[in-house]
Amino acid sequence: MRRTLIALATGTVAALTLAACGGGGGGGPLGSGPSGGAPAPSDTIKVGSANFSESQVLAAVYAQALQSKGVKVEQTPPLGSREAYIPAIKDGSIDLIPEYTGTLLQYLDKTATQSSSEEVYAALQKTVPAPLIVLEKSSAEDKDAVVVPKAVAQRYNASSLEDIAPHCGDLAFGGPPEFQKRPDGIPGIQKTYNCSFKSYLSLDAGGPLTLEALKEGKVEAADLFTTSPNIETNQLVALSDPKNNFAAQNVVPLINSAKATPQVKQILNSISAKLTTPALIEMNRQLDSPDKPDPNTVAKTWLGQNGLG
């Protein structure tokens, strides 16, 4: 939830489903294009999100927690991919967005090689350009994963990317368009594991298009996110990554330093202190349930359970 993201053309669908980590191109649903519109007043924090449901629920967690402490907040519609929302937060169109350490670092520094949680976070703190800063990271992690149907894993006796590598030429791969170019996407998999897939089908960011393509056999491997309950419920296998092509992807608030008052920092850091990977999985499970609750409802429940609302 790195997050690989998709263009906002599929954002309406993705908003109702899972996605994540790491990291996107397209614009947003606003008349101002890919940004979040005009900058907010100095006493208001404009909270943005990417165009997948996990980002939206995390943004709602941030917004509601800040509001509960008297901070003025404005929430924007989903802004699309990282290629859309990073310019928006740089120019002040938004002030705050949930991010993922590893994919954000690689987006900002394509030569970055750090992979462990602490190394990635330390490098990210030094790399984020002013006026942006990252606050404390959470233990919650959502990583990209190459996922295959159970039958494919059994056919090749594969539980890791290393196992599947000799057979990549027989497999069609599906994922969001930008995964083809991201350093830890197809280029990274090719470089790290000598794995070149037979073909690439552009789909969504771990959403319903990708899941259906796997279930219908249109692709035999795909990019999904490790916090997706769809992996277990659809008998898919997330291949392990023994050579750490995918770096650590801890959830972290990315904020304009001008809006990061001591109070705001304390509130957001208290969220990071309690946010865990199981909590992400549970929120995603709720978002993907048949009644499709609003991300704000799921966020309110989690905040209440953790004494943060």
C-alpha cells in the first residue's frame, strides 16, 4: 500500500474495495485537476487520501481524531495516485495524507536500497523535501505482494518469488499500470529474481479487477496487498520475498510542516502508536464486507475502540 496506486479513472470502484500499500498517475475528481483545490486557511488542515479504501479509512482516522481535539479539518475526495497527490501536498492543495514508508522513499529516491523498517524510516526522514515532514511511523505495515492462485503455487511447488522465477515466462501478470515502471514493481522483480512475466495486464490497485482477473484465469500472478482479506478468502498464495524486493511499508503521516503544530503531532503520533497490521486487516475486512460501510464509519469504530475518538 507501498503503495502502488491506480489512476483515478478506477477510483470509484477502488474506493469500495481494498488496496494499499504502495504506491500511482491520474487526476482527482475535483474541478481543479489532480490537486486538492485551493490551500486551506492557516488554522485548517486539509486531509487527503489516495484512491483506494485503506488510504481513505486512514485519512478518516486522522481527520476524526484531529476534529475530536478541536482542530479544524477539511477532507478532500480521493486524489488518485502518488503522482497526483505528492504535487498536491507540495503546493498546499492538501496538508496531510497517510503514506507508506518504503514506496514513498523509492518514489522520492529511485536509488534507495534500504529494506528494513528502521533503515527505510531513517532514510525517508532525510529524503522528504521541505516543507513536508513525516511524523512517527506505526507498526502497521501493508506491502505489495506477488499473489498467485493456489493451483499455480502447487503446479510449480512455489511459496516464494525465488521459486516462481524460473516459470515467470509462462505466467501473465496483472496489476496497476504504474507497477510496470515502479522500482520495486516489474523492474525490481526482473532485476532481483530474474523473473520476466509473459505479459502484463493493466488492472487496478489490488481491487476487484485484479481479483476477478485472477479468479477467471486472465492472469496467473498479480500485485495485491498483504493486508487484503481477499488473499485468504479466495485461496490465493502471497509469495514470500526472501531477497527483499519490496521494502518495509509502515503507515506514516505525511504532513506539511506549517500545519504540524505540537498538538497536531501529538494526535497523529498517538494514532501511529496504536495502529497495527491486524487492525489494518480488520478495517479492510469491514470495508470489503457485503454492506460496504463508509470509511468514516469504520474509522470512527477503530478510534472509539482505542480511546482516540
